[in-house]
Amino acid sequence: MATVEVRGVHKQFGAVEVLHGVDVGIADGEFVILVGPSGCGKSTLLRMVAGLEEVSAGDILIGDRVVNDVPAKDRDIAMVFQNYALYPHMTVAQNMGFSLKLRGAPKAEITSRVARAAGILGLTELIDRYPRQLSGGQRQRVAMGRAIVRDPEVFLFDEPLSNLDAKLRVAMRAEIKELHQRLKTTTVYVTHDQIEAMTMADRIVVMRDGYVEQMGSPLDLYDRPQNVFVAGFIGSPAMNLVRGRLRVNGRATFQTDDGLVIPLADAPAGSDGMPVLCGVRPEHFSIGGEAGIEVEVAVVEPTGSETQVVARHGDQDLTCLFRERVTARPGETIRISPESGLVHLFEPESGKRISH
């Protein structure tokens, strides 16, 4: 196992710069997920760690070694791809042991390592099958087994679950997390799915347009997003963001021009009249209460365990997520109350978090 360090890394494709001085430090045995929208540079960064793309400037270290000029095969990493990349003419056992065979490992060692990996991943009964005889989830396990048998210092995953159906993705998330807890190998994982990132990672790196927007534990990013982009990207459904002003006369409130008032636990000193973006997560609204905000129900989406409601106040839509059943129908009026201590404030121009 090893640390991974990305120091001031830039990447250019011709005249186009896609990574702008990225710095990321990953501890030995840590599970770090790179997340962000398509085109943010996360897969490019992973491929640079793997040695599949050249570094335009900066350094990538695995352990104490700068690996910028080290070929991929000599970096002691194993990569699991989105499309499994299995050899169709080889059995499960042959696919898993192929890299060891290329390395010239003894046959007995290959058999032993493949059997161990197959046991860990529940593939023992499938060892003689070919990829065409496997389901998508089984193929992904074989791809993971091929990485495990190499016993690398670092695992790299590039959107490994994106080809699976929703139910299987949930199951495979748990399997990959359990696998990491068992092997404790340093892992770098790329996804565009923030739920995947929240449920699996020790730390998340949120990227946008080739920059790192924030890095921290899943709950750090959820509880204290450092800017509007992270606030809107982490959490599902996305955070409500409303433009207005702070009012501090006796008690702190956020107010909009059309009369929406959200109570705040506190506000920055001397902030009366300050223009801000106010953020409230859908799950931080409760239904009812005499002092609540009167809203018109626009859409009701029951899921069984929760009810998602799109409510309207003037021209402002607010998404709410309630644990209880909601009997109100579209067009009816209800009152909703935000938890004042969980309201977020951001600068409207820069989008940066306002501490309060």
C-alpha cells in the first residue's frame, strides 16, 4: 500500500488546458472519490495517476516516488474500467490470472491468488465460465478480481458501476466498500454520481472545470459546503438556493423582495441589508407550524418512505423532502418551516460560503 500525491498538476490537450494546478493528497489505505459533472477532469486525473496520460506540468507521486515518467506497468497500480475490459475467449480464472501470467509468476502462485480473489468476491462457482456466460455484476466482480490478484499498492476505479442497473449498483457499492475495508488498499475512485461518493468515500474531491472546488469527508461537504457549486452538487435532491437580503433587527432573518422570510439562528456582524444567497436542503424543511412559510403545493412525489413536494411561494419554487405522508394536493396551501440552524448563506457574486 502507498500514499498518492498530486502536486500542482496541469494537463493540456493541444492549446486546451483541462486541469489547472490540481493538488490532492491521499493517505495510505484511504478511499478517495473524485466526483464532478462530465468534463470536469476527474477521469483525466485518474488516467494520469495510472500512467495512461502524460502530465503537462506538476508531479504525481506514488509512495515516495515521482512517477511522471514511469510506465503504467511499473507503477504497481491496478485499474478497474467502466466497460470491464475482459478477454472474451478466456475463462474467469484465466482473465483474473492473466497479468500474473504475463509477469512470469509460477502456475501454483497464479492458481492460489486467483482462488483467494474468487473466494473474496463470491466467484468460486463461476471460475470456469466465460464472460458471455456472466451477468453485468458478475463481470464487474471478475474485473475487480483481476485487480486484486495483482496485490497492487493502489486501486484505481473509473466509473465501474455506470453500466449496471440501479438495484445492482446499490449492491455493488456495498461490495466495493466492504472489499476496501477488508484489503485496506489505497483506492482512488471516479464517479459522476454524488450518492456513490457520499456512501463509499473516506474523503471526496469535488471537481469542476479542471479545478478542485472542495475536498473533505462526505459529511463535511454536506454540512459545510464551501461554495454554491458544492452545495448544489452534494445532496439529493439538490439544495434550494434563493436570492435575497439579510435583515438583523432584533432577530436575524433572510428576506426576498416577494415576501419570503426564512428565520436564521444567527447572522454575521453588521450584515443588515447584505445581499446573499440562502440555501436550505429539502430534508431540512418540516411541514406545518403556525409560524411556517405559507406555500402552494405544485407537485407531490410519494416514494413510500418519503414524500418529495415542490412548493411555490410567489415565483420561487422550493423542493421539500418529508418523512411523513403528505395528503395535500397540487393547488392546495400548506405551511413549511426550515430548521434555522441548518440554513446556509453564500455570497451572491463569488458563490463563496459566508461564515455565521
